[in-house]
Amino acid sequence: MPHPIAAIGNGAQLHLPIAEYVPSAREDEVVGRAALALTETCARRFGVHYTVRSVEQPGILDGADRRYGVVDVDEAARSGYARPSKKADGAGQWRPSGREYEVVTGRTPAGEPATVRAADGAPVPAGGCAQEAWQRLHGDDDRLLPLVDEVLREAWTQTLADSRARAAETSWIECMREAGHVFGHRWDAAKSVGTAPAEQQRAMAKLDATCARRVDYVGIWHAVDSAYQRRAIARLGDRLPRALAARRDLIARATDIVGRG
């Protein structure tokens, strides 16, 4: 493991090697806005006003700050194992009419194929307007996400079996045992309070993160995982750069669509 192990106290310090090949959340947001615009244009052909006004585009690396469990002690004390909410309850919920649902999804609310027709008699596209928008944006090329997933899965499997990562977990287990809790793996802590009152969940999450910081669990797992990610990236050769280039083309198309809107 040629790269040094850095002490990590919050998720913002986690920088995965695969992130070099992942567009920013802001760039991916443009793709969501373009998909919304294309879906709305399609829906208008069928006399439907698409009522979704914003699309939350999940980032490829969403959740990476919790890849090794809770990290920030203060955040764990406030939120427990739950991730801090980024939007108000109910925001972004879609409540379409039956016709809108049919046009956008290509199925009736009962699950039957859409029967709505445009003024010129054209049927709803296969998969609905949402699928048509997806195809116009992506075409048949969506190679980046499977490759990123491949790197993350391969590195994770190897990290789980790595003696350095396992030693860090053993140190965490001993720290938790000193506090009166017997666990076989770090993930067992969250599972043990999965249905417990919120106060108990927060207390366990805080202790979990405190022990992780004390033994530098996250720093060690991140260093080991990163080494395996770099190895997986090297094995893929030019496949990741080519997939990223295709993704950049997608973002350029989306930017053009949003700009025309």
C-alpha cells in the first residue's frame, strides 16, 4: 500500500480513486434537467402537461461518504445512522392524473399498456415519454456506470478479505466491547438498533463513530480500498477514459437541450 494512511474524521475527507472518472453532481444535474425538458416536450404531443418541476438526479457516487460506515462523530450524535435530509418531507413527490401517468410511463395506473393517442394518431412511445427522453439523451451508450460499479465491487470484495482492514475491524470490535457491546462486524452496530428509539440509535451511532476514529478504522479501510481501486482501474486500461468521454458527450447534449429551453 504505497499511499500513506490519513486520519479521517468526516465524510468530506474521503476521496475515492474512481472519482477521477465520475462527473460532478452539478454536471449530472444538467442531465436530469434535460430529461425533464424532453419528457415535457413529448407529453405535450399528447395534450398533457408534465407536472414534475424538478428531477433529483442521483450521483454515481452518492453514499460514498458512508462506504465505511458512519464517520463524523458529531453528525452521528445528531442524526444517528440516518443520513441528513437534503430536502423537506414531501418535496418532489409526483401526483399525476391517470392520463399524465399513462403518457409519461407508457402504462396505465393499473399496469396495462397505454392507449392514449396524439392528435395525429401516434401512440405513446414504448416505455412512455420518460423512456423516450432517456433514449434521446443516452442512446445505446451508458458504459460508465457499469464500469464504476465493477471497480467499486471488486475493490470492496478484496478489502473485506484484506488482513489490514480486518485488523482495523478487530480493533474496533475491542473498543466496542470495552463499552459493553459484543459485535462480530462493524455493520452489526447499526443492525442492533435498527428498530430502537431514535435516541438509542443516535447513542449507538456516536459510540460506533467514536471507536472508528479511535482506531482509525475509516482511514485504514479507505487506504486499503483505494489501493485495490487503483489496481482495478489499471486493469481496465482505456475503457474508463473512453466511457467518461461518452458521458461528457451526454452532458454536452444535455447542456444544449437545457440551453434551448
